[in-house]
Amino acid sequence: MNIFDIKHKSSDGKSRTGILHLPHGDVQTPVFMPVGTNATVKAMTNDFLDEIGFEIILANTYHLYLRPGPDLIKEAGGLHGFSKWDKNFLTDSGGFQVFSLSKLRKITEEGVRFQSNIDGSYHMFTPENVVQTQTKFNSDIQMQLDVCTGYDEPRKNAEKALKITSDWLLRAKKEWEIQRENGYKGILFPIVQGHFSEDLRKQSAEFVSSLDMPGIAIGGLSVGEPHEVFTQFMNFTCQHLPEDKPKYVMGIGTPEYILDAVQSGIDMFDCVLPTRNARNGSYFTRRGQLSIKQERWIHDFGPVDPECNCKVCRTYSRSYLRHLFKESEILSSILASYHNLYFLNNMLKEIRQAINENRFEQYRKEFLEKYSQGN
């Protein structure tokens, strides 16, 4: 099954542009995907997301499974009918959320038993019922249930986690194929794990590649490791993956990490950071992140980023945006979230153009030089 066409491979490295063909429209890559945990990107309307130009967003299986539940979402017409976002949804499997709830879960070969963080009730995720849940969501891309390990995890735990993840993948793939036979049109991405051991990463990458699935996700990175370790293992993992598949690194959302990923040949990435930082008064700018809460902006009536053409920067001053934040006005979160997502989406447009013109490395160098200057 081919869902991905490579449009252009840059002559100055591994970066490339492409098109993902998904049930709810084509997606230009490389692409940043905003995270909409509860089938909504916090402080953003669908119209805002559409206005910026996003073609795919994320939703979170763990949270939506607990509330409002997959059956209600299916009754509403899947995530698209429920939320009225008519473009693509990628849903994660809930594996990372379960990983972060280490005191509330128990992993076995069958699946993972966990306690709800909402009311303490017990639930079981298996590779099969996670596929079934995401099918009820009508996800355009769904993820396999996996076991994520932290940066400081002992080797023996990483080996066990990888074996379980690989076994779960075979079961998830079988269930996904059943759902496809029953009319489901979404696709399933396997997840490469293997912690921070090159032999385990290679083993996982080769196993995943051998199954010839529509795309491949790289998990178990951005879990607390230093930036250089992240880059090392992302590059190493990519070396053992087929070139013709779309590659997705989970959980990255800053310009530095995105540029590293694109340089490695990654096509897709997501993160809650741009909107979370926005709610805490942090704005992306060409000269790095800007904290709007600082007193030095009280009398600054210029835009957050003079080089940004979003409607926030065209309309509001740093002084006013600081005022909104200090008064805890809801509009502060809305405007900051809009700006940060616009900034990243615009950056990705520039990246795609630079790749198509064989000048990505020059773009990356110039962007990072200015971004490191600070405001």
C-alpha cells in the first residue's frame, strides 16, 4: 500500500519533500502536526487551524477512550463528525500516556492494565482493542500500542519492552487488516523502539521494515535525553529504515529539533510544546523564544515578531499581549497559540521551499544563527 510520494530529494543532504495521500486529503511533507489531545487543539478553533493551513492534527487515544468514549465518538461519525474537523486525524495509541502513568499501570504480554487518572477505575489496553478503538475514531493514521522506555531505563528493561512492542505489532497488524476488510480506510503505523542501544534500535528498525507497512514511526526519543543523544539515535535509526516510507518522529516541536529531524530525512513530527508554551506566555520568534511576561515589554508597542505576518503580529503589541497574560485573560492563550502554530507552519512552508530549491542546509544554518541571538 503506497500512501506516500516523494516529491523532491534535496541535493545537499537527506531532507526531502513529499505528499501523504490520506482519507481526508493530501498532506504536504515535511509537516508539523498540532496536538489536539481531546479532539481539540487547545485555545484554537477549527477555522483558525484551517486559516493557518494545517492539513492534519493529532488526537489522543488514552484521553478520548476515557472521555467521552469510543462508542459515542463512533455514533457521532468518528472524530471528524464529532469535532467537525474535516481534514486528517492521526491518533496515538495511548502507549506514551500509559508510560507516563508508571505508578498506575502494569504491563504484561497480553496488554497493559492501568488505572484512570480521572476516577481510578481499571482498564485494559491490548494491541487489538487499541486498533478497534482508533477504528471507531475513524483515524486517518493510527498507531500501534507500544511500550516506551525512559532515558535511564536499564538495558534488560529495554530488551523486554522491545520484545513486547514487536509482539504487539504483529497482533495490531492482524487486527488492522481485519478492520480494513470491514471497510475501515485508515492506516496503521508501527513504532520503532529499542531505547538508546544501537543494536536494539537496528533490530527494531529491521523488524518493522520487514513488515512493509504504509509508514513508520520512531518512538522512545525525546524522553529526557540530551539533544545530541536524540540526534544521534534519530540519525542511526533512519539509516535502517526504507527510504520510500514516510517517517514520523513522535514528540518534537521546537525549531531546533524540527530542523534536525528534517535534516535526517524525517517527514512528520508533533508536540504539545507550541501551545503549552503559548499558554505560559512564551512566543516563538525569529530570534528565539520570547517571554511576554517580562517587564521590559510594558511600553513596547511593536509586534511580538516583526518578521511574522500572522494576524496577531499584524494587530497586537507586546505591551498589550503582556497585559492580557498578566491579567490571565483567555484571549492571551488564544492569541499566543495562534501565533506559535502559525510560526511553525510558516517555518515548514519555508523548509519545503528550501528543500525543493536544494538549499535546505543553508536555510537551516541561517535560521539557527538568527534564532540563537535572542530577543
